[in-house]
Amino acid sequence: MANTVLHGQPASSPAMPSHVSVPVLGATLAVFAAISFLLCMLLGFVAPDWGLHRPWLQFFLGLTGFDLRSLALGLLQSVIFGGYAGASLAAIFNFISRRLG
């Protein structure tokens, strides 16, 4: 029978980060929100009768329909709000992680 050596994991495991990059998470959520908005707009073009795009579009300010102005305004809002949400979440996580972790 072979000898088995068990190794304990260090206190800070690489699988559980204690720090999240604020710019990286902010940019990630900004891109995710922009892609989601584009998919929503695409659905409105492809299947306007389904109405599945309407609940998502109510969260964007100033959209008038499926025109270039609304597309640009929606993308801008997606990037701003997604970046804000990601940066806020990362900053809050880092703060709590330092205090409790």
C-alpha cells in the first residue's frame, strides 16, 4: 500500500479571492450590460410581435424606439450603469473582505 500525504490548504486559497479588481469587474459588467442591450434590440427587430424586449427597455431612459439615437443612448446607459454596478460591487466586496476576512 502506497503512503498518502495529505496537504492542508493555506488560509487564503486561490479559489477564494480576498480582493476583486474594481476596474476589471466594472468593465466586465459594462460589457455584459451592453451585449444584453444589443441582444434586446436585436430581438425587437427580429420578432417585434413577441414583445419580449419591452420589459428590458423600460429600464432605459429616453428611448423612443428602434432607431440609431435609441441604440446609441441605450449603449451609453448600459456601459455607464453596468460599470457603476461592477465597480460598486467590487469596492463593497473589497471593503467587507478586509473587515471580515
